[in-house]
Amino acid sequence: MVIRFKQSFIMTLILIVSLASAGTSWAADTSTVVLEKLILSKNEISVENGAQATVTVAALSSDATKKDVTELTKWTNPDDTIATIYNGKIVAKKEGTITVIANYGNKTEELKIIVTKQVKSLTKSVNSLELRKGKTGSIKLKANYTDNSTPEDVTVKADWSSNNETIATVVNGEVTAHSAGTATITATYGKQTVTVEVNVEIVSRLDLSVDQLSLLLKESLPVTLTATYPNGEATDVPTDVTKDAVWTTSNKKVADVVKGVITAYGAGTATITASYGTEEITLEVDVDTTRKLVVSNQNVYLSLDKATGKLQETIKLEAIYPDDKKVDVTNVAIWTSSNAAVAYVNKGTIFAEGSGSTTITAKYGDKTVTVKVDVDIARHLDLIEKVGMSVGQSKDLDLNASYADVTGTTNVADKAVWSSSDESIVYVSKGKISAYKMGEATITATYGGITVKTKVSVDVPISISLSAKTVDIKEEKSYAATLDAVYDITDSTKNVNLTSKAEWSTSDEKVAEVNSDGVITGVAKGTATITALYNKTKYTLKVNVGLVSVLEADTQLIILSSVADEDSKIGKTKTIVLKAKSSAGLNEEFLATDVTWKSSNPSVAGVSDGKVTGYTKGKATITAEYGGQKVTVSVEVDMIQSIEATHQSVDLKTGAKGPKEQQIKVTATFSDGTAIDVTDSAEWKTSNYKIATTNKGKVTAVAYGKTKVTVKYAGKTLSIPVEVDMLKYLQTDEVSLKLKVKEEIQITATATYVDGSEDNVSKAALWTSSKILAATVKDGKIKATGKGKATITISYGGKKTKVMVVVE
């Protein structure tokens, strides 16, 4: 019995030890979850001055779980005058850079905060880009700040993106084209955004070198593809984009295409399509399995005169088969002429029959080919237009003919039919003209169905004309007009000056005078017609005295400010510069005092010798008159599109840590987009001066509360909310006290503001006691005056807290 008990005890002991060992192993495999690290949504952030931003904090545990601990995180801030951070909310205060530290658990993480100038607008270097695939283009970006400082190149600093990166991508303003299409590039800096459209391989049209193509079986022919871009110009040299295009065929069994080379494989019709950029074009290909016909000459010229030309010509006709075999089918083809009276044909030999043109047709199988034939027919005749001669003089005229298949020209004067409109004046024979008496006659030459004419003047001027049709002169200035007769266009020495032989007159002596020698003198502003009478014929010219044909101003719109100083971008005055041109297009020289100036509204803007001055808000039109022309310039004074303030709201504090003051700058943007600082000239008001005051944009805290600062300029108004001593909560370092009679204790009241900053407000706060017989209080010093209980109430910035006091 004892032995069994011992055995049982031993087995039980072994089991307990085994279980304990197993329990120890299990416990060793169980690990404790610990905080690994903090993860910030951003480790560096840029915030515009006066703006806000948010970061989040996540705690990453050893079991790979993440937890949002933004509101539980404590922040260490080296300089809260640059920016404050509370519960992840960043409030930018002034320009600068700080590094704040996030602390949660036993982990920390750094956040770099960069407070930048407030961006008013962004200026891009281009509005759009036209790129070829694989090419790049640059976009430069400048930031215009609300403080009107010099615009800054922020190309590298900005955030860039593309709405379609398969077409174009962008890095720091450098755009790379990838495929055909349109993408929009977006640049963001501060709160401002601009976009630039990028067109890649955008073409307005495609052109093929042929409209239709006929091929024999296994025949290959190349075609050329040319792209034209929206600006109306062909592509850059080389213009051939054949190898860059995408080529397809509707039927590979009939014809296929590789980089513009089309090859015929079977009988039928196929459509070849070329795609390039965003456009495509098609070409119909006809593949003939039998043959095509080719003639040795498709343009034939024959003559009826055996001595000077050919009376006949034999044309060779060949049929080309699919295997490129050529067979002479001249004698077996069917030949016809459209006009046998001009030329007839027999087995390919064409015979001249009469003057004219005809078409010879050769047919073999189901194919036809045509030959154009001219018999003693010139395509063009060239004869001098005017001829000047003297009585008894003779001249040979050349009549040059151009033929269809003949290089150069041939003088056919002796073959043409010539006639004179008056043989008593001029006689003509085989191109030779002879002058018999003074007068004019028309010589006519006819050859091969074409007729040309020339005018012949015998001792009569070919033309008489004045030295000018229109003349511009100043008052009391002169111009010498001449009347000249042309007798021979090939010899200027034969021209005669008829000025002194003409009778001169003017249509208006009050405007211009003319003497017997053709000298014209300007009298007064206006227009007159000068007439030279010679041989019962009048020749006239128009004279403009003191007039101009064009009067232009250097600007069409002037923007002025009635309160501007000398350094302002928008001035109080601006001078209009005029430019005038004569009817001949020459620049006129004149003074501003020569011009008549007038303002449509002198109370808004006045003008003196071109200098425009703005007086009060409104619009006016300045009119300048000179030389019979008028030009107008629109003037806008104090016409503001908008006003902008550097701050949309203001938070101030009356405590020791401030800020107690905030300077607000106001910028006015005029109708032409120019912006100027109008802080000092604007009208400033506050809705409650007991809370905050304002003077030329400087807002000063007075006492706790909310108010609004209103700024007004040129009819535009802005309201800016102002909060003073806005607290999150008020607390004391003690909430209950036990004192003995006559015992004193100093407690501290701390104000925590909405931006997370703290301030000792013990002296600034209002302290009251519910029972002064038990305890009194002043500036946080509590004094026990008698046994009992008292409640000390602290009031500051709209918040209250209490301290319970028991006096024993």
C-alpha cells in the first residue's frame, strides 16, 4: 500500500513538473506589444503666412497595427512666433523655418515647418506647349506675393502633376512627351494653381503623295506622308513622316504596306490607312492581275510643214503583265482619234491632217491609254504689249511660240497671220512693222488658233502720266509735279517732259495752289485736286495739305490712381505718345502741342499736351485730333477689380506673451491686373474700439472679445474678424486649499489660448471671494481672514475657474 502510494506520488510529481515546464515554454513564446515608432503624415510642410495646415500622427506598434494619436501627441515648439501647432493643426504666424518635435509614449519624431510668403498669384512662362514624341519643353513658374515683393522663380519649389502621364509627364516644370494626345499640366504653389495644355503630335492634316494607286501583281511602290501642324506650316525639315506613321491595310491578301511601301499580292481593291499623331488618311489601291498599258509619248506635237516640223510620229504601246513582262501590242491594239480632221492614227502612227488639237486613244483588252496631239498649235504665244515708233521707222516683232513637247520657244513671226487696224499709220508683214504717219494702230498676230495683239504709237506717246497720284505736303511747303510722256519703253532717253506745256489748275485755292511749272504749295489743311491739261486730256493728282492717313496712340487704355505717389506702379499721370503716317506710309514728325486734346470727363481725368492726370474715380475718353484724323484712348481712374488683405483673420492677446499688434497690408488690383499696396491710403475702421483699435492697417488689442476691422478703398470693402484673448481654458495650480487664520498663499492662474500657447495671467485676471470674512484675494494672493469656507473665482478672457478655500 505504501509502495503504491509512493509510486502514485512520484507519477503525480512528474506530471506537475512536465506541466510546469510546458507552461514555461508557452509563456516564453508570448511577446509583449510595444510602441515601435511614430509616423507623421508629413515630415516637412510649407504653409503660407496667415494660413493653416494639418498633420496627423500615427503610432506603429510591434504587432504592425497603427493607431491615430494626433490628439494625444505633445509638441515641442522652439519658436511659436513663426508657427504654432496644437492637435496637429498648424497656424502660420510669420516667415521662417522651425523644427517641432512630436512626442507620444516614449517615441519622438521631427516635423519641419516652413512658413512662406502669401502667394497672390502665379505666372507661367507659356500658355501651352506643342511637342513631338520624345521631345521636352520647359515651363517656368513665378510666384507673385501679396507684399508686392519681387516675383520669385518657384519652378523647382512648386508641386507639378499631369492629368495623363501616358501622354506627357512633368518634373520641376520640365515636360516630356510620350504619346500623341493632349494632357493638362498643373502647377501648385501655396494656395495658387495654374495649368498648361500640352499637345503631343497634334496635326491639323495629313497628305499623301498620291490619291489613288494602281499596281500590278507583286509590284511595290513607295508613297510619302506629310504632316501639317495647326500653325499652318509643314513639319520641320525633313517634312516626310512616312516612317513615323502607323500603316494598316484592309486586305493583306490584296495589298500590304510597310513604312509607306505598298506591295500588291492579289487581285482586287484594298484600303491603306496611315495614322500619325491624332489624324489618319486613307489610300485606295487597285491591284490588276492582268496588265496595264504604257505609251512611249503622251504629248505629241506635229506640223503641216515638212520643212520645219514632223508630219507624223509613231507611238509604241506596251502591255505590262503581272510578272513584269512587257509586250509590244502596238499593232494589235485598237487606235482611234477624237478629231481625224486634225490627226488620224493607224497602228500607232499618228499623221498630221489639219491645224488643231485631238486625242488619240489606244485600247487593248479592258485597258485604255490616251495621247494628246497638237498640230501647228502652240500652247502659248508671246508678243510685246506696246511699241513706240517714229514716222519712216521699221521694226521686226518676235512672235515666240511654246509647244507641248518642245523645250524652249520658237519665233513663228513668218508663219503667223498679221493684220493692222490702220495700215495708213502702220503696215505689217510677217512680223515686220513700218510706220507711215503719226497716230496709233493695233497689230494682230494669229497662229495655231491663238491670237495676240500689240499697240503701236507713231510719234505719239505710249503713255502720259503725272509724277504721282497722291501727294502729302505741309502748310507753306511745296511739291514740284511733272507731266511726262513715254515714247519708247525700251529707251528712257526718248521720254519727254511736258510739264511746262500743260495748263495747271487746282480745285481749291484755299487748300493748295499750283503755278504754271507744276509747283504745288500747301495753303491750309484739307484736300485738293491738281489738274494738268495737255492736248485736251486731263491728268490729275490728289494733294493732302497738313493731313495724315494714320494717327495712332501708343496705348488704348490708361489706368490711373488719384492717390498714387511717384514710386507707385499705377501713377497719377501718364503721357500719351502719338504716331502719324502720311498716305505714302512715311512717319510724320510733329509735336504734342500741334495736337488738339480733349477729355470726355475732365472731373475724372484731364489732359494737357498729351499728359493725362487722374482726379477722381471714374472713366473718361481722351480724344486727340491731328491732320484730319482722330484717335481715342480710354482712361480708368481708381477702377479697382478687387482688394486683398494679407490676413483673413487676426488673433491677438493682451497678456505678456502677445502678440498685442498685427500689421495688415492691403493690395488693390486694377482692371489691367496691376496690383499696388494701398494700406496707408485706405480707410480703416473697427466695429468695437474697446476690444481692438486700428490705424493704417495696424490692429492693436485692447481687451477680451471679438470685433471686425473694415478696410475700404475705391468703393471696395473687406471685413477682417479680430479675436482678442480667445482662450481654450483657464486653470490654476491649486483647486482647493486648507488654511489657518492669517495664513497667506500665492496661487497662479494660467491661460491656455486656442493656438495652444500659455500665459501667466495672475495679475491680469479678475479675482473675487464669495466670503471675504473667511478669505480675501488679490492678484492670486489668498489670505485667510477667519474660520469658514470661501470660493475664490478667477475670470479672464471669457473663461472662469474656481478655488475652494477652507479656513480652520
